[in-house]
Amino acid sequence: MRNRDFFLIDALLLTGLPFLVLLLHAESLTLSQALMGTALAYTAISLALRLTIAYFAGLYRCLWQHASVAELERMLAAGVIAGLGAVAVGTIGMKVLGLAPMPLGALMLDSIGALGVFCVSRMGIRLAAARHRHLNSGRRALVVGAGTGGQMILRETQLHQKLRVHVVGFVDDDRSKQNQLLGNVPVVGTLDDLPTLIQQLSVAELIIAMPSARGTLVRKVLKAATDAGIQARTMPGLHDLLSGRVRVSALRSIEIQDLLRREPVVTDLNAVRALATGKTVMVTGAGGSIGSELCRQIAALEPSTLVLVDHSENQVFEIEGELRRAFPELKIAAVIADIRNAARVNSVMAALKPYAIFHAAAHKHVPLMECNIVEAITNNVMGTQNVVNAALDADVQHFVNISTDKAVRPTSIMGTTKRIAERIVLNAAVNHDKNFVSVRFGNVLGSRGSVIPTFMRQIMDGGPVTVTHPEMRRYFMTIPEAVQLVLQAGALGSGGELFVLDMGEPVKIVDLARDLLRLSGLEEGVDMDIAFTGVRPGEKLYEEVLFGEEDIRATNHPKVLRTIDSPEDERFMDGVATLIRNAVMSRGNIAGNGGGRHCRGAIILRALIVILNNRGAHLRRRNTKNLTDHPVRTAPVT
């Protein structure tokens, strides 16, 4: 609207205003002859006065669709000055002209009305322009979930226009919410209606407003968005929101972790706090994927001191800096130490005397350890023995060893070393009556060197995405979920237990690759290929978290199970130690120098694989025969 239009509107409304207020004041539909003369004279003089003041105040030179507080102040000042002038005209002016003065009540109404004429039209234009910009500049979004999360998203998009999102509707499978209004925005359908609604409402984006949405729902939304060629985003996950790391408005693209979401983990915080709050807690491998997340979650439990142990100074530097920024009051001891150095481990443990230790330091890459057997043994076995011995000497009350599903019927060097590490912790717990436990779980998404970062790098490099075998399956869990359950298992332990985390159903690696291609906006076979390279040394097509039909017991937590196991006798463990020393002394497996699967060390380790698997089967049969306490579930984890 142009400024001359505002001039004409002002002139028209200000001409009729005095007659209207006089009629209201007289409470009549007609005016007396005396008042009519006063009204005509007053209208002519006040109209000229008000338009002149408005002109010199700049009210006809503003771009009102972009008006700010400065324009509002100018408009109010002009209205007040014009109002005072009109009062003078209606009283003194009318007497000078020999006419009846305007009633004081009518003058007050007229002045307020004139100010309203100036404000309403101009601010109306300002608000209409703002709404028009919001409707046209923001992406038209359909929000999945008409609950609390949906309300938060709607409020955030309305308050923060820089988000450039215009919510046009909600979808929810709750039939009772259909056709209802949520903040003046309708619930327009269910998930099954997404393809139709995207077309009907010209939707440019789908937003998942359910922080605990299951992976199946996320996958369905992603498919609808991909098929329509539009963007799909999600609000942060429940764990991120509860941790305070992100805000509701921090919408992000759907990630591979979202497609594997399960029911959120419910943690017994009181039990976990008893393990860490006000205590000195040590994390080995603190700079790694699992170790660093352990540090974050333990820091939130307010330990008296958090000890970060890792041999990588860069990784310790990074996690220490992050924790100091997030928890400025927390006392942190950053220790650069190699767990293979027994003297160093003993001195650190003796000086800091931790109450609880979470042992996450380990070599984990299966193919790499096949060619570096000495490193696998010295770190995963001897390093664990060093930490356990130092913990016993320092009278550590709780020890949680992070293990892996590759320790089950191991076929790899890495799996064998982790299986031996489990036995070391079990023997220490039983022989010394200590609350030392191991927690076994499968792959975690996004850890350094794992399959997801590898796939992402291959996609960025232009492909192809490489998968070892079309039937290769793995158990997967997000890092925060795994760490929550590790903490819960640590709180549940009484000593000697081997806990197994419920990893859900195994996932085909090739399906993950296809999901990542879809998330990247690529189509398999058209934009990028998936190449199968063959199973690598030491790998299995299917990983297990239990020894077949291994006997397990339920715990107080539905996602944490406990296996039945027995410690090894001293003579057997001495024999294992001798074999390990011989494997280390062989030193024939230097990667690239003729070592590997056929060197003397590898042969010794593979003999250990057979011994441990046969020994484990014998002990399980003995346990099953003698078991009389507690109901036992004899089924694999599902």
C-alpha cells in the first residue's frame, strides 16, 4: 500500500470520526442544529490540523510493511500532539468562532479514535506484511506427531522466524486427534496419508516431532519424503534433550541412528548414582567412542573426581576440554598412560584410588588385529590384567570391563583376546570377592573406524559402497544407549557376572548401506553401486552375544541380562598365560613382513580359540546340570 493511500484513508476516517463520537456522546441518532454547526467547523479545522501534523511527522514517508519501534514512537507522538491540538480547537477555537464548544467527553473519544486511525491501519499493514513473509518465505512443513513435541516445534517456528518454517498441518495416528486444532493448525491425517497430503498441501518438508519415535516410524516418514523428493528432518532424540545438549528447535536431518531407534532406555538413576555420585571414577580408553560417552554420562552424575586415562594425548585433550566446558565445577584428572605399562598403571591407581573403574581401553578392529597379534595380546589381555591387578591392589570397589559379542565362540584374534579378558575379570571377582563384572554387547553406530563412517567416506568419494557379503549381519546399538546400559549393568553387579545387553534384532550390513544411500539422496544402481568384497580374515557372517542356547538370567532391567559362568581354576589360567607369553615372544606377525595368520603367534592364538570354546562348553554343561537357584531363561537374546 502506498503512502497516498494512507493519506486518503486518514482523511476519510478522520472526517467521519467527530460526527460518530458526538452521536455516541448524545446517545441519539441526530444532532441538534447548534451541535451540527460545531461538528462541521471542528471537523474541518481538526482534519487539516491532524493531516498537517502527520505529514510533518513523516507518517506519509514510511515503509510501513517494515516499520520498527522508531516508526511506532513517531506515530504515537504525532497522535498525542494532534489530540492536544484538537482539544484546543474544540474548546477555545469554537468559542472564538462563536459556536458551542465540543463536549469534553466527545473530545476525548475523538482524540483516542484519531490515534487509533493512525495506528490500526499502519500496524495492520505491518502485521499483515510480517504474516505474508512468514507464509511465503518459510518452507511449508508437515509435522509428524501432534503431541507435546509437535506443540514445541510449532511454538519454536512461530517465535523464531529465522528457522524459516511454516507449519501447515500435523499428522498423527491417534484417531482422537483427527480434525482437531493444535495452536490454530489442524491435524490433517495419519502417517498413511502422507503421500496424498504432501501433494495436496504443497509440503516442502516433513518434521518428526517425536523424540522417542521408533525406527520403523522414522523409516516410513523418510520413505514418504524420499518418494516425494522433499526434505525430512527430526527433532533431537530423547537422550539429547534430557542431557541438555540441544534445544527442541535444533532440527536436524534424519541420520542412520534414527532408522534403528528402539524404545528409549529407562535407567534406575538412584542405583547408577550410588556408583558414581561423590566418588572417584576412572575411565580407561577415555578418548575412544565408548570411553568418551562414558565420561559424559558419568560427569552428569556429579562424581567427586573423574579420571580420564588414555594413551592418546590428543583424544584426552579433546574430551577433557569438552567436559570442562560442560561441567565447569567437575574435578577432572587427565592421565596419559598406556595400560600395557604395569608400573605406570599401578602408580596412577595408587595415587588416585578410584572407587569405580570402567575399562574401555582395547584394540577392536578385527582384520587389523589378525596382522598385529602381539599388539592385540599385550593391549587387550596383558593390559586388562595390569588394570585388574592394580585395581585389586588399590582396593577398587567396582570394576566394569567393556567386552564384545566377538568374544562369543571367537574366530578372530581380537575376539579371543576379549574372551580371555572376560575370564581375567571373572577370576579376579571370584578369587578376591570383588564386584568386578564384564558387559558384552555388539557394534555401536558411529564409533571411530566402524561401518557407518566408512560408508559415509565412500559416498563422499563417489563410491562404490563396499560390503563384505550380502548376508553379513550385525547387532547395532547407539553409543548413548549402550553406555546407559553399561552404567546400569555396573550398578546391578555384585561380582563375577557377565552381563549381556539386549541388542534387538541383527541388521543386514547391506541394508544399512542402502539406507545411507537413500539418506544421501542417492539411488542404488543408478547414482552409486554397492560392491561385495568378500568376508575378511577373522570375520563371521553372524555375530552372537551368547554361546548358542546359553543359560541366562533376567535382571531388574529388561535390557540387561546375566549369563551363568564359572571361574577357571588357577592351573588352567596359568596354562593360558604361558601360551600368551609364547605368542608374544614369537613376534612373527609384523604387518607387511610375512606375518599374519600363519605365523607362530597366530597358530598359538588359534589353538587358544579351540581351547577356550571347548572349555566354555564344558563349564556351561556343568553349570546347567548344577543350577538350582533362580529361574533361568534358555534362549538367545532377541
